[in-house]
Amino acid sequence: MIIQALAFYLFAGILSLSALAVITARNPVHSVLFLILAFFNASGLFLLLGAEFIAMILVIVYVGAVAVLFLFVVMMLDINFSDLRKGAMQYVPVGLLIGLILLIELAVIYQTWSLDAITAAASISMANMGETTNTELIGANLYTNYVLPFQIAGLILFVAMIGAIVLTHRSRPGVKRQKVAQQYARQRDEAMEIVKVTPRTGA
Amino acid sequence: MELLAVFLPLFAFIVAGLFGKQIGDIGCQIVTSASVIIAAVFSVILFFEVGLGDYEAYSTILTRWIDSGTFQVNWALRVDTLSVVMMCVINIVSSCVHIYSIGYMSHDAAKGRFMAYLSLFTFAMLMLVTADNLLQLFFGWEGVGLASYLLIGFWNHKPSANAAAQKAFVVNRVGDFGLALGIMAVFVIFGSLDFDVIFSQVSDFADYKFVFLGYELHALTVASLLLFMGAVGKSAQLGLHTWLPDAMEGPTPVSALIHAATMVTAGVFLVARMSPLFEFAPVALIVVTVFGATTAFVAATIGLTQFDIKRVIAYSTMSQLGYMFFALGVSAYGAAMFHLMTHAFFKALLFLGAGSVIHAMSDEQDMRNMGGIAKKIPATYTMMWIGSLALAGVGIPGIFGFAGFYSKDMVLEAAWADASWFGHYAYWMGIAAAVMTAFYSGRLIFMTFHGKPRASKQVMSHIHESPAVMLAPLYVLAFGAIFAGFLFYNSFVGSAHHGEHDAHHIAKPLASGDHHDTAMIESTTKRNAKEEIKKAAGTIKAGIETQVSNVEEKMIGHAESIAEDHSNGDLNPRAKSDNDQIDAAHTDKHTNDHDDKAHFAATKEDFWKNTIFIRAGNDTVDAAHGVDLWVKLLPLIAGLFGLGLSYIFYIVAPGLPEKCVKAFKYPHQLLFNKWYFDELYDALIVKNALRLGRVFAVAGDKNIIDRLGPDGTALASLKTGTIFGKIQSGFIYHYAFIMIISVIGLVTWFFMKAW
Amino acid sequence: MLDFNLIPILPEIFLAFTAMGLLIVGVSGGNKSTDIICWAAVLSCLMAIFLLFGISWQRTTVLNDMFIIDQFGGFMKLIILLGMIASIALSVKYLYQEQMIRFEYPVLMLMACVGMMLMVSAHNLLGLYMALELQSLSLYVLAAFRRNSYKSAEAGTKYFVLGALSSGLILFGISLVYGFTGSINFSVIQTSLSNEGAANIGAIIGMVFLLSGLAFKISAVPFHMWTPDVYQGAPTSVTAFFAIVPKVAAFALIIRLLYEPFAPLMEQWSQIILFLSVASMTVGAFAALVQDNLKRLLAYSSIGNMGYALIGIVAGNEAGVSAVIIYLFIYMFMTAGTFGVILCLRRGGIASEKISDLGGLSLTNPALAYAMAILMFSMSGLPPLAGFFGKLFVFQAAIDGELYALAIYGVITTVIAAYYYLRIIKVMFFDDPVDTLDKDIPFARRAVIFVSVIFVLGFIIKPNLLVSSSQSAASAITAPQGLAVKKTIKEPPQAAAAGDRPSSTEAAATVTGAQDK
């Protein structure tokens, strides 16, 4: 238990620090790298909870895809974030103050919280956890109890895809593409022209 | 039927007003005239059914207007004798004026608009008279005020017309203020504005008192006086009369319709309609009498000196309205309504005739520039004579007379018969006014038509008789001016002793009256009695008449102290002896003149049918039939004297007027300047009001109310809007910040509430 | 265990498949086929309406209690589909006129529609969130649809960023609610809350976050900041769509949320809604006074209108909910017509959206001017037009709920707001004409304007058609929960439950009564 506790505090501590670093780092590349670190620690926390599937997904999707994509974008666009941040920074004191108020309020409210509510109403019984794997259980739930949100999620991704295409795809004139069928179907006389060259004219 | 009679003019107004351009001037003229004529036909039918026939009076409820707590008002059309009489007068005169206007306004650019306004006026006036509650009456009252404003200022390119229209409107405001207060007072007293409810309760509230500023006031008197204040304004009685002469700036048909025949009589109608209220407010009646008598006199004196042909007639109208009012004041409601009706005919005739003259003289209105045109426009000349004779009240007693002869005499006799100081005051004022009336009527005729032409040759060469479309209405009205008095005398103010069969009719109400404590016996019985007796006086020898009248006179003396039942009881047997002869004479005449007459209500009871209430012992119309002979003859003598005088002044010795003016310089100045009413008002009220108004406008309205009110609010709104606009900076992080702040604000709110 | 009955969800499934099918058509046909796809989308909405009428509107939940169909949901979906038809019909020609013709446009609209319909039927916080995101994502893309225009791109970005923020608020709220009630299922939350009541401060705070996020969707002040910018920046046809449909869906969602899971917290949420309502009415009335851009003006107008509609929710009775539904229905028609007119304001092929561009419209295009005048009169709430009745019902509900001050405030802001509606009329009828408008108004636009004007004018003739159906819809949402609602407010639960039911029917009766008069 002690090891578990130590691991929790380690992961949690690094997670918090790196999250802070994400928004304070001057170099955007550093920010993204800190973000990746934060993801790793978060997945560590999930592991501690025994949610190995989510932990792995977090690493694969967020680190492997999202964060790396971020990295590319940041490096390719070369945006000077400090300029962007300048405008927002003047509100930091106010923001901090408000954040503090909210934090205190929420903290007080959490005092009233108890786990009973959740365990009493939780539809997934914890007892089954040992027999089936995490992955299996999520899968089973997704396709049965949560089929509607799952399908909606599919639609959301669908819309996201359309949206991305609509907003970014441009058919520029003059772009050459491979059209295999056309290329195969091309006949010799379409492609070649025999020109009779008169000698000694230089043309 | 009453729906059509009332709403056809509205329909015409809407069509002509909204689609005037589409249907053209001729279309407007046809639509409006046809509508009003049809309405007139229907009202005549109603008159025969309800007034002369034995139909019961009834109200047609159209819809609920206001329903607020105990305050409930309907749109309803009340059809009873009083309203059908008014409807007839309005619609007939209005039809004549509509048709006349087609000719008169033929040179005007905005014919459609004019016709539309005329129809609007007609509708509003009809709403006024058919109202079955005071609020609807008020609606009509304001409606005619509006139409009058629009029509006086019809030639809106003339500044004087605009000023006159405004004056009429503003002066009427004063009266309307009183009327509105009166209506509220009535509501406070009775808790309702329905006539039926008010009239049925009036005796219960006879001694009801208001406490106002610590004074105890007799509630009914207060209400009556306030209502009368409205009547004073609308009917141009002394004090609030200054607008009427100025209203002559409007086109002449308008003067004829609104400012002679109908609208100005609305006050008379109001008092007659509210007769139960006034009957229980004797003080108010005295005020009405004194106002009316004084107005009759003062207006007549002014009329002597005026030179504008229309103004002369206008003052004459005012004077005649004074007659009606003092008739009301002495409880001779029937007589007042009778004079109202006859006056409508002959005064409209005079106005339209004057319009015809003006038309012929190329818009000349000053009588000093007329003269010697009798032969050029004979038809108009004849019409004017008929109108003037009717106005002067000329007739041969007992045989025939012009309309004014019957009605004016009736009014004066009723005043005398009231046998009170104010009744006598009214009588003598009326006689004096009658002399002057006849004088200025004659003066008008002689100055306009006789003597040497004073107009330029150019004008004289253009003089032509008016077209048939203008003359035809004159003939119709002339018929009314000649025969209206003669035909309807019995119905309006007829005596109860007309015939034996009538006596039977009367017996019942009398019998019931005997046993009633309230003793609210209709005036009609008495009036009929008087009238009959008067007729009798005409046909039978004077000797018999004097006897009869003497007896009646005595009776009236009794009536003051003794309950009315007794007097009636006395009357019946006494009258019977004469009745046979009278009756015979009458039936002969009736059958000869008209078939309809046979059906005419022979007595005023049959005619008025409860629409007019007179308290016991107050029935001056009945009493009037029995006054002394000299009382009856004096008005006629006065009229003839006045006419003769004018003949001497303007035909025999044309230099006389000027000498008189020189001799009586100051009195003449007073009269010529209309008793300085306008100047007085200007100095006392108008100037001060303007000064005060300026103070309020600048300091009060502009600097305080506007700044804090509309201007300020508008500015503040705009400023608020600008602030909101500024918050909308366009920066995402501003937006996000506001969102977050709001969320946290809400969270904090609930957080604080929980702890 | 799992109820795989898909029948209640059929309209949504149908629309989703149609959208995918149309996408395939578009990909193979290219942008040339856009108009066909648009009309097909309209047709599919019509089909969906038929399907909607085909299924039973009896209160049923399916798919593990995540999807609910009831009279309320059915009616709101009907409104949404009608709005969809109007907005797609308004768009077709516009896409051509503005050279932004792309076949994805109707597909995205259909997907948004699916999202909205799912929102109406959500019976679970997770489903709610997913449906909301589906709808929002489609709207973000649509806002930025004219990608060559900076304004459109800016609108899309702003909407997206702030929308993400609101999604964050919602998610945070959901997590709090889940944490403090132990469930994301509406019924379970309700039971849990009715036991604990106001003591559960965590759930209350969660609800605050949730409502704040949803207030963003209906652009209620102070979560409205995106509205003017997005309305102005987005392509006009998209703005029309924004103004007409998503509000209805979000409103339906809010009503369901407040009357089902959070019904026991009525005392609390009515304070929030009251605040939102008053703030919205204020900003809607004042900020619009200084606008000179028609779309921006209508953005503030819609903010104000949302404020009025919220009054009905604050009222907290069945009459209130019914009034909201009526209000939204009428508002939808008026807005569709108004945007139809705005879409017609083109000179030489260029769209104009300034108020001054309307100058002298009564001379250059009287029919359009009169239509606009009628719509504006209706918007400002003049009887006997439909807009008046919308406000009447809402205010009446407020008075029934004894919220006199709120009703009075609503009337005052209505008066202020009337200024800018009437200003448009003034400009159209009394100002000097600017150049004449392009004459060719496409048929669909004419039809939409015509229908909306007829509706606005004719509503008074047979208001009961709408009123009675909205009442039954309202009773479907308030009645089963009414028991729980009142329990928390009044101390003796049983007595209150028994005693308060008639009051809601009574309130409904007054509305009908007003109609019959």
C-alpha cells in the first residue's frame, strides 16, 4: 500500500508540475513536451486505479497521435506564443483571484461529498471486476448499455471529419495527381506526336 | 334597421376616406350621399314605428365595450322617441347637406375628403343620440367634436380657418371636461352609466349628498351642473360660445349641418336625455334657464350689428339654442325638442340659402357688399324668406304658421307658465330676443336682396342661380321649415284634451300616477293637453279660449302647491267641453293634409313614451296651453314688430341705421364687438394661460419632465446600449472572462446561500 | 437487460443515414449536385416528420434508459424539423449567390439536426453531452463555412473556442452532479435529489455549471457574448439557421433537465433562470438600440427573445412551459420570415445587411417592405399579430406564478425593444430609397416569407391549434414530475403533491380561457 501511495504522489506531483509548466513555458515546443509528460503521468495514475485499458489508450492516442500532432503544428507554424500571451497575461491577477475563490468554494463543497452516493447507485458492480478484464468490460458496456452515446460519438467524429475537409480542403488548379486508370488506359498516339524535323534549320 | 341607420354613414366614411382615390370624387359623393339618404329613410321609418306608432322603445346591444370590475359598458343602440327624433333630424338634414355639398364644393380639390368628413360627423352624431349609456354618448360627443374640428379647418390653407378650428376644439375641451366629470359623478352616484339603470334609481338618490372639501353638496345637482357644463360648451351657450361664430370659417354646408342643425343641439339633447336627473336637481334647472335666457338675449343683440351674413345666422343659432335651453330649464323638454327639430330645418335652410347667396356672389360674405339681387336669384330669395319667416315665428294663430311660430311660441309660453321668477325672466328675455330675431332676419333679407346693388359690376354680372343639386335640398328643408311645426305640434307638445279617445289613453297613466308616491308622471300628458288647448284657441273663438286658459291658469296656480293629480283631475272634465269642437277641426285638417297624420300620436304621452320624465307639478308644457292670451300673442306681435322695424330701417329710411349707430355709439360698440367676450377671454385667460404654458413648457416640460422622462430615458437607453456595445469588444478572452465570472458569481451566490 | 427497441429513435436514425447517403451522392456528384442534395435534405426532414408522427409519443425510454420519447419531445422535434426545412430552403439559393456552394452544407445541417433531436430526447447526462457536441460541432463548421471570408472564419473560431468553454462547464457540471448524486440517469438523479433536496449543495453547484453551459447555447446573457459576432460573421443563411433551430433544441433540453432531474431543485434553478431572463431582456432591449447591422440587431433581438421565453420557465408551472413552447414556435416563424427578407436584400449581386440599406423599401419593393413591417410589428409584440400572443402567454404564466415584477419588467423591455423594430419600419417607409434591390427572389424564400407572414397574421384566428398541443406537450413534461417538484418546496410532501396538481391544470385552464375569449 505504501508503494502504491508513493507512486500516486509521484505521478500526481509530476502531473501537476508538468501541467503548470505547459502553460508557463516560454518555448512552445517545451510546452508540448511537458504536455506529453503530463499524459504519461496521467496514464500512470490510471494504472494505479487498475484501469489499464484507459491508461494504454491515453498513451497511444494522446501521446502517440494528439501531442505529436501538436508538436508538428507548433514547430511548423513557428508561432510566437509569448506575443499571444501578452494580452492575456494582464488578466492573470484577476484570473488568479477568481480561480482562488472558485477553488475555495469547490473545496468546501467537496467536504459534503461521500463515496456512498456513487457506490450506492453505480450500475457496474465492482465484484465482477476480477473475473473479466478491463478491456472486455468496457467493450461490453460500450456496445450494450452505452450504445447510444457511443454511436453519437461516431457521428461526432464523422462531423469532425467533414468539418475538417470543408474548412481546409482546397482543390488547387495545376496540381498533378496520379490517376492510375487513366495512365494505364493511355494510348500511344495520345501521348506521343511524331514530328518531322527538318535538318539544319536549328528548330 | 337602427344598425343600418347608424352605421351606413360610418361605412360611407370608411369607403370614402380610405378608398377615396380609387373611387374618385364622384364615387365618394355617390357613396356618402346614398348612404346617408338610406339612413335617413330608415330613421324616418323608425320615427313612425317608435315615435308615432306604438312600438316599445328598445336597445340593441352590439357588444360589450368595457368590462372592468363593476364598471361595465356596452356598445348599444338605444331606440326611443327621443333618439329617433334626433336621428330623423340628423339624417334628413345631413342628406340635404350631403347633396348640397356636391354642388357647393364643386370647385374644391378635396371633395372626397369633405364628403368623408361629413359622413364621419353624421355617424358620430348618430352614435351620440343612440347611446344607451353615458360613455357611448361621450364617444359620440368627442366624435362630433373631432369631425367639427376637421370640417371647420377644412380649408387648411387659410390660417383663420385653422385658428377657428383650434378655438372650437379648445373651447369645447372646457365643456367636455365638465361633461367627463359629470359622467364620473354619475358613475359615483349610481355605479353605472346605463341610462336605464340611472333613471330607474334616480328617485332613490334624490337626497344623496357628496362631501367635497368639507362642503356637503347635493349630488344630483352637482352631476347635473357638470353635465350641463358639457352642454354649454357644445351648444355654445354664454361663456363658452365664442367658438361658434368663428366656426363659420368652415364651408357653409358644414355650418348648416354641424353648427346650426345638429351638433350644437347635442347639449339640448343631453339635458333632455338626462331629464330625470335634472328634474331632481331644481337648482340646476334654474341655472339652465338663466343661462339659456341670457344667451338668447345676448346673442340676439350681437346678431343685430353683424355684417357677415353667416355670422348673423350663427348668432341667431346661438340665440335659438338659448331658447331651447330655457325651455329645458322650465321642464318643457318636449317644447325644447320641438324647437330643436323645427330650428334644425329652418336654420339649415337659412344657412344653405346663405351658402347659395355666397356662391352666387363669388364668395362674398359681407352684407354691406350685397343688395339688389332678389330678382337674379329668385329661388334662393324665396327660400331665404321662408327661413326668415320661420325663424321670426310668423303665423296666423289658429290657422297656420311657419315652423318657428309653433315651437318658439310653445317655448315662450312654457316659460311663462312656469310661473317662477326665472320663468318670467326667460319669457321677457325671449320676447326681447324675438323682436331682435325678427329684426335681424329682416335686416338680413333686406340688406342682401333689396336696395341698390353694392357689389362690383363684375360680381354682379356673375350672379347666377345655384344649380338644381343645391336648390333641391333647399326645397326639402323649406318644406320642413313650413310644415314641421304644424304637423308635429300635437305629437311633440300636444294637449291631453285633444279628443275623447285620447282622454281614455291618458286616464290610465293618470290613475297610476295618483297612487305613486314618486308621482313621476310623464310630461307628455300635460304637454299634449296644453298643445291641444292651444290649438283649440286657434280654431275656436278667442273668448272660449280665454275661458279655458283662465281655468288652466288657475289650475297651475294650484299645481304649485297641490299635487299634480288634482290638477289633472280638474283638467279632464273641463277640457272635455272644448274637445269635441277641437277634435272635429283637427280631424278635418289631418285627413285633408296627409294620410299619415291619422296615425300620428295625438298626444305627447303617446309620442314620448317615458323617454322624458317630469316631476309632478312641473309640467309646464301642459300649463302653457292655458296661459293668458296676451302671453301667447306677444311673441307673434314681437316678431311682426321686429320685421316691420327692419323694413323701416332698411327699405323705407335707409339712413336710419347709421343715425342710430351714431346716437347709441357706446351700446353699439359693445354689441358690434360681441360684448367683448373674445377680448375679455384673451386678456384674462388666453394670455395668462399662454404665459403659464410657456413657463411649464420650458421649465416644467423641457427641463424637468423631458429630461427625466422621454428624452432622458431615451438617452439613457442609448447610453446603456453603447455600454453594452463596448463590452462586446470582440476579444475572445473578454468573452470567456465574462462567462467564467458569471459562472463563479452564480456559484458564489448559491454557496453563500447554503452557508 | 438491454432494451434494443429502436422504433422511438427512428427519425434520428433515418436522418443520420440520409445524411451519410447524401454525402456519398455529393462526393460522387461534386458541388454541382448541391441543390439536389439540399432539396433531398428538405425532403428527408419531411420524411422524418412523417416518421415522427408514425411513432408513438407515449412516454417511453429505450436503450438503457438513455433515450426518451414523450409528447414534449415529439412536439419539440416537430418544431425543430419545421425549422430545419425553413432554414435549408432559405439557404439553397444563397449558397449559389455567395459562391460558397459545397455539398457538405446540407449534410452538416442534417447532422446538426440529428444532434438537436437527440438533445431533445436525452435522458442521461452523457447522452445529453454527446448530442450537444454533435450539434455544436456541426454549427461550428457551419459558422465558418465561408472560409474565404475573415469574418466567417473569425465567427467560427469564436464560436468554437467559447463553445468549447461552455462544453467544459457542462462537463464539469455533469461530473459534479454525478459525484453528488451518483448517477447520470435523469430519473435516478431526480430520485436522489428529491430525497436530499437542497441539502445537496454539490449537485446544486453542478447544476449551476450545467445551466451556464446550456445558457451559452441559447445565448442567454451573460453567456451571450458570442452571439452578435457569430451572427454577423457567419453566412446569413447560417445565421438564419442559428437563430431559428438550435435555440429550440437547447430550450427543450433545458426544460427537460429542469423538470426531470432537477425538478426537486426548482427553488434554486428558478433563481438562475430568473437572473438569465432579466439579464437577457435587458441586454436584448438596450444593446440593439445602437446597432446598425441588421444581423447584429437580430442577434440582440434573439437574445432578448430568449429572455422572454425564459420567463415561462421561471414561472415554474405547466402554463409557463406551454407558454415557452408557444413562444418558441412563434419566434421561429417570425425569425424565419425576417431572415428570408434579409436574404433578399441584395443589390447587384452583393448582399447588404445594414439597416440603412432598407431605406425606402416600401417604394422599391412594397411587398417585401410590408412583409417585413408585419414581421417587425409582430416581433415588437403588437396585437393582433402572433408575436403579441407569444409574449402574452409568457407574461400570463409569470403572473400566474405571481412573478409580477418580472412580468412588468418584461413589458418595459418590450417597449424599449419596440423602438428598434419600429425603426426598421420607419427606415423602410419614411427614408429615401437607396438603389433598387435585385428583383429575382427565389421561390423557396418567397414561400418561407409568405408562410411566416400568413402565420403571424393568422395566428389569432385559430390559436388553439398551437395552444392545445403545446399544453399537452407541457403537461407531459411537468405532470409526472409535478409531484417531486412540489415536494421540495412545500413541507408536507404528500399533502402538497395532492394539493398542487390541480393548480397546474388550473393554470392551463386560464391559458385556454384566454384563448376562448
